[in-house]
Amino acid sequence: MAELKVSAIKEGTVIDHIPAGKGLKVIQILRLDRVNGGILLLAANVPSQKLGRKDIVKIEGKYLSEEEVNKIALIAPTATVNIIRDYAVTEKFNVEIPGEIVGILKCGNPNCVSNHEYTAPKFYVISKEPLKVRCHYCERTMEEEEILSNL
Amino acid sequence: MEWKNRDVISIRDFSREDIDFVLETAGRLERELAEKGALRYAEGKILATLFFEPSTRTRLSFESAMHRLGGSVIGFASAASTSVRKGESLRDTIKTVEQYSDVIVLRHPKEGAARLAAEVAEIPVINAGDGSNQHPTQTLLDLYTIKRVFGSIDGLKIGLLGDLKYGRTVHSLSEALAFYDVELYLISPEMLKMPKHIVEELREKGVRIHETSNLESVIGELDVLYATRIQRERFPDEQEYLKVKGSYVVDCRLLEKAKETLKVMHPLPRVDEIHPEVDGTKHALYFRQVFSGVPVRMALLGLTLGVL
């Protein structure tokens, strides 16, 4: 079991099946890297049957809600989330792309006001498959490739 | 829909009922103004016009509209003489100006500026153009003009001509026309075609669409020809530009092939898309559009101020 290479946690959240290389970004988006936060474990490039290679993030002492975890859906649509209580998985869910994306994605339009003024960039998801979002401010749409390069 | 304090940012925020209500209100105000000469609905109210970019018609017609409603106007026509030069943010400019006024009209070079301003301000904000994104009051006055002349927008065959790729006017106009039962002819050079996602959106909404680069072949079908300026800077090659430019000049020779009742529209300013010889013909509707700017903007100011 690849997971055993990093220690199991007693209470908290395990985000599994993150595409390899995106683990750090997941930590940033969920703001798990603060000094006064709980213990955080990142396993990178773990062999995976489903993905070939994957990253895993374990967060001790914190239960992430589905809403919080959905923020990572754009970079890690394959991620699965396990809530751990007393070393056992008590809840399991897949991430889902939310209807609105606030604060984590930058607008790809250099002339969009959100790139020049103090404001949280906001997007409406107009299609999940293929992924397409519309900027709340400039109304321009972005597709998958552009979205990923602006995360 | 509650109109008092509502922002007017994008045609996307409008339903057909909203649009029809604005057009009806504009019609009522136009008649009242003709009867009484001056109105007093907005007495004691102040409009602030913040124009960070140049404009002739939009700014003057908003100011004229506010005066016609009995209100007064403050503002600036260029950012050069304001604290923006000192680096003040749009956010702070709006927070300041709303202390002095009851409604704000904003034109700004950044796309989304009006949406941001509306979020910051407690008072209503009307978008008078945000970069290449939206110009909703132009669309409303275009629809008003068409409705006044034809009685109804439904059933018309409307040609959109010129730069359909970058032109904000044709984008918001076509979005609004999708609410009506119209047939659209998209006439442009290959490299300035309407973006695919907009064409798809229009088709999904049930609009019948014909795309062509040949104006002469469709001119006889149309009830309205809406011309726009082709911008030279969009072309990498001067010769290409000249070729395209030449094929989209609306002149009397071309109009011989058109229906007697065809109306030619243009948001202005024009360069040479419409020959001045057309001005005196029964086809010319572009100065009528300029006239419509005042009653439509009176309606929007009066409704958002909640004084009508």
C-alpha cells in the first residue's frame, strides 16, 4: 500500500488521487500551509493504478467540507476525499466543479478590470465537460487550457 | 423587476420583458417631452458622468437626457484632469463620486469596470461602455429605433455588417435580438467573422442565422442593415484591409438592389462604411438612432433613480 509510506492519520482529511505534481497547488488553494495550521503531509509521485502517478495530501485534525474541497476541482478533477475518524474512513466523496469559482483563478484577459483593481476574481461555470467558464467582470469565456494556465 | 437602484451593466442581465419595458418607457417620455417641452421627474437629482475614454454621443446624450428630466449633471470627460492621474483606483473614485451624486454613468477602458463600480457603489451605475465588452444603452437605443420605425422587432430580417469579431455593439445587439423572432444575416470578411461561441449561442436560442462575406448577394433580403466600422489596425496587411474595406461600402449603387423599405443603421462614428450620399435617402436611419439616445437614456435614468 503506497499510502503507508507516509504515516496514517488519526483524525482529519485525506485527499487522494491528485494528479502528480499538483499536490503543492492543492495545499496552496486550500490554504493548508499556514504556520499555525495542523500537521500536513504531502506524498508526491506515488504509483497509482488509476493515474500512473499521483499526489496525496493528508491533513491532521481538520475535516474539510465538500464545498471547500471543490475549490481544487479545476486542477484535480480526479481527486477523492476521505474523512478519517479514529484511523477509519467515515466519509468519502469525489470533488465536483462548483457553479462559481471565486478567488482562485485569474482572468486570462489582460484588459479585465479584475487584473487591475482590488477585487476577488469570480467566474461562472457554463460547461463542465468540456470545461468553460465566464468571467463575472469582463464576461469573456475561458476554456480548459487557458484556465489551467491562470490558476 | 424592481427598477429603482438597479444597475445597467450588460444586456446579459436583461430579459425580454425588461427590454420591452425600457422601450415603452422611452416612448412615453418622448411623447411627454414633445407635449410639455421640459420634464421635472429628476428635479433635485444629480447625475455624475465619469468618462475615462473619449465619447461624443454617449456622454452628451446622457447629459441631455438628465437635463430634459429636470436634473443636473456633474462629471468629467477625460481622466487627465482627475486624481486618477495621481494613481487613484477606480474603486476609490466611485466611492468618492457617489457622495456627490444620485446615479453614475461610467465609460472606462477596462472590461468589467462598470460591474466592479456597481459592486462598490450604493447608488445605481449605468455602463456607457467598458473596453470591448458591453455597451447596453447603445443596444437599447438601437432596438428602440427599430421598433419606432417598423412597429415591431419580430419578423424582421436584420443584417449585421463589418467587424463582427471585435465589435462590442454587434455582440450585445445580437444577444438582445435573440429575444425576438428575427432572422440574422452576419456579413463580414472571413477574418472578422462573429465568434463561433456567439453564433452557437444565438442558434441555441432559436435565431435563424446566415453567414456570408458577400453583402451584395443578401442586400435584397434585408429589412435592416446594421453597419459597423472596420478597424484598420485589425489587419496585418494594408492591402487586405483595402480590399475588404472597398467591398463593404454602402452607397446608392448598392442600395438600388435593396428593398424600398430597407433601413441602414450605424452606431457612429463612421469612417467610410456609409457614403454620405446615403444620408439624404429614405434608407438612412443613423441620425434617427442618435435622436433615440435621449429618450432611451431618460428612461434608464428615471427608472434607476425611481422617479418615474
